[in-house]
Amino acid sequence: MPELPEVETTRRGITPYVIKQQVQNVVIRQASLRWPVPLNLKQKLKDQTIKDIQRRAKYLLFVTQAGHLIIHLGMSGSLRMVKNKAIPNKHDHIDIVFNKKTLRFHDPRRFGAVLWTSKDPLQHKLLKNLGPEPLSEEFTGAHLHQHAQGKKINVKPFIMNARIVVGVGNIYASESLFLSGIHPQRSAGRISLARYEILAENIKQVLTHAIELGGTTLRDFVREDGKPGYFANKLNVYNQTGMPCPICKNPIKVRTISQRSSFFCVQCQH
Ligand SMILES: [Zn+2]
């Protein structure tokens, strides 16, 4: 599943090809995504110039004079630049055609979204209740500590809740808890401010590192046959069941917590 670093890498990858470009055409081959693609999308977008691509959580916001195109990659979506008139493959659902290149949305499982708003996108129903960006100054250990007060929920689903902080997916939750020495099943309300400060720093660090790694795959966005630029991060615990813990060498354990596989070291995480 594309996580926040992949979405940010996508944003950086396509920006040079799309910015200041005028939309020549919009081709919708499949309008049945997670939510229906608006029937008037072509009418709204045609002739508009993309002024900027911003990101809020895992939503990409394409800024135009008339409004914002909102794209979410869902479980299996990707965006890439192809030559105009490149023959679409299976699951290539939407094309946004510019003068020189076409931005193509591909999504086998169709949990992604392509939407339009002429209002403030941050007030859109999908975005307005989102917590702070993890890499912003607003996201701190104090923020986590404050919102955890009185909560018995396990810390892992707590940090994966987008109302608390956005963009901490399963991989990054497991990795940041490991680096912080915090057991994923500890009650959120029973973790000290000092430990939350360490956890917030580690969340920022793992996400920043993943985005930096993504930078090396940017070229894939312009290759016609390129796979989306998702990258194999070097991981300490995620998907490492039975492998030696990088600190104590005990085998990494896996346990299902709130329906998600959670990887951790019983020796190092309390
Ligand atoms: Zn260990």
C-alpha cells in the first residue's frame, strides 16, 4: 500500500512535468473508484493550469484557478507520466493529458480516489478531521501525550489513527516503536511525556529517511514501463519475523494488534 513517503515521492516525481502545464484533455476509462469520479471532471479541469501540487496526509492536491483535483492512491494506486497517446494497459483508469505528457492513474484494486472540489480542499469531508502532519512542528511528543490522556487503546493503533497524526502506516508504526523501545501493546495513556518525545522524533526520522530513499527512484515516474517508485526500505522489525533483533539478537515476534500485523522485540520493547 502506498504510504506517506511513497505519496510524497510521487508528488516530487510528477511535479516537474505537471507544474505550469495546461490540461488539454481528461480521459476517464473507469469512473468507479472508491468514490465515483465526478462526471463533470473533464469540464472542470480542461484548460486549467496546474499551479502547484500539494500533499495533505496521503491526499495529493492539484491546485488550479477553478479548484482542486484531489487524488488518493488507495491500496494499490500509482501515478506516472507517459507519452501522449501511449496505449493504456489494464487498470489505467484515468489520463490527464498535458501538452507534452500525460499523467496516468493506475489502480488494480480501485480503492483510490480522484475527486474535485471548488471549495477549500482542507475543509473537504475527507480531509477536515485529519490530525497534524508528522513532519510539521505541530506534531510533537506533547501532542501525543496530551491526546493519549485517559486512553486505554494500545499505542500502535493510537499512533496509526489519522485523527491523532496522519501518515503513520503499519510499517512506520512498527519501526518507530522499535526505535523508541516501546511495546506496541502498551496502553497509550500510560506512556510518559519523555517517551512520547522520543517516539515523535523517531516517527519523524523514519518517515524522513523513507522519503530520502524515495528520491533515488524518481526516474521511474517518467519511464513508460516503470514500476511506481516504491522502495524497499531497510527495516529493523517490519516483516522480519524470526530474524535476529538488530540490538539484542532475540528473534523478532509478530502479533495481530487491531487487525494489523505488528512486529516487535519482546526483549527491547516495554
Ligand atoms: Zn531486541
